[in-house]
Amino acid sequence: MTYKAVAFDMDGTILDKNREILPETVEVIKKISAKGIKVLLATGRHHSVVYPYHYQLGLDTPVICCNGSYLYDFNQHKVLAGNPMSKEQAKTLLGLVNKHGIHTLIYTDEKATYEVLDDHLEGLFKWINSLPEEIRPVLHKVDSFIDVIDEANVVYKFATSSHDLPALRAFSHEIETLYPDLSCEWSWSNRADVAKAGNNKGAGLEQWSKLSGVPMSQIVAFGDNYNDITMLKGAGLGIAMGNGEDDIKAIADRVIGDNNSPSIALELEKIFL
């Protein structure tokens, strides 16, 4: 099979433990891009927090954001395709967050917002503050999520987290059993992303496939966690990271080394160079 595109999950996959892309990976991506291979980032992140990496890699492709909830084009500074939740759904979801006492960020079409600074955000801010000012993303501190929902054009995702895993599991279970119009995908051991039902990375990649004309069978995808399953299954070649969950490795076509080693660079060389 000749592959024409490659899609990467970010955290735990193309990013190492320091939230950086290994130099070996950057070098190979630039080589395959020069050959005409399309390189995409597929992430649970808001587009504003993806831009530094998109800029670093010199990409011209849209980003699959919020686990496939929308495709964002940095060249045109606009959403190409999106499937947001309604404001009523967002307010219901906020009630559940408060009921279970868990932390959340809310991602709208324009910004990523938070009310309370937790330890995960402290690490994220450390990375943000290390970047050159011209590419530094902004996370917006807000006083009221209700105001965010009311004022937003659209709401795409709640990024929930908690060190109280039973509370987070109870929250996830309530969504899965009582709210079929919403979906909850785990992106880390203590993080669960909630979006409108039907939104996932596989659907986002398929949307890009239709827009670009590159068949899904000619796309390679790399991932490590549960929110990558649909993308790994839908792509022509699904590759799991060695640091990934066992369930992810089981459904992948291939398993490589972990995200702190140059395993992605070596695999890209085998496939494309």
C-alpha cells in the first residue's frame, strides 16, 4: 500500500514527557512533507494550544481538534467543519460537573477557558510560558462558565479531570447511561473529554479525507489512548505507541516504541522514505 497522509495524536504520542516533539521526529516529518505526504495533528486540544506545534512542523493542513469536534484551518483562521453541542447540552453538562465535583475546561470556537487552576494546568502553563511570545497560546481565566456558554458562538468540548477517580468514573457513567446525545472519551488515566455524540478522531479524520480526496485506506495514524481508537481503526494503518494502553495496542495493526524514544521517526522512515 502507498500511503499519502499520516495523522498523529499529540499527548503521549508525538509529544514526549516534556510536551515536546523529538528533534528526530521533526526532521523526518519535514522530509516526508517535502515529498508531498500530508501530515495532520489529531488531538483533544483546542486549536489555540495546537498552534505552536503546527508552526514548528511547518504544516499547511487543518488540525482535527477536540477529538474530531471540528477541523481548524490556521491558514484561513477559521473552522472548516464542526459539530458543536447545543448551549442547553453545555449547561446540562456543567450541572453534572458541579454535581460530581470535578475539574473542567470549556472549549468554544474562540477560546479555551478555565475557572480554577489545577495541577494539570500548572504544568501546561509552564510549557506555555517557555514559548516565544509570538506563538504563545492563551488560556482564559473566567469567573463564570455559565457566562462563557451564554456568550460563546458555539461550545465544542468539556475537558474534565480529577484525582478522585471514582467521582470521574461516576460522572462518565452518568453521561454514558443517561445522555445519549453526549459522548465521553478517556484521554488519560484521570481525564475524560465530553463532546456531542458522534464526534471522535475517526470521524474527524474521515471528514478531512473527504475534503482532501485522500482515502482513509491511504492514511497512517499513530495514537496511544482510548480517544484514538476510532482513528486507529479507521485509518489504513493504525500504529499504537509502546507506552499506550493495552486495549489500544490490541486493536492496532502495529506497536512501536514509547513516546520518549525516536520510535515515530524510525517508523516514518520505514513507511515513507
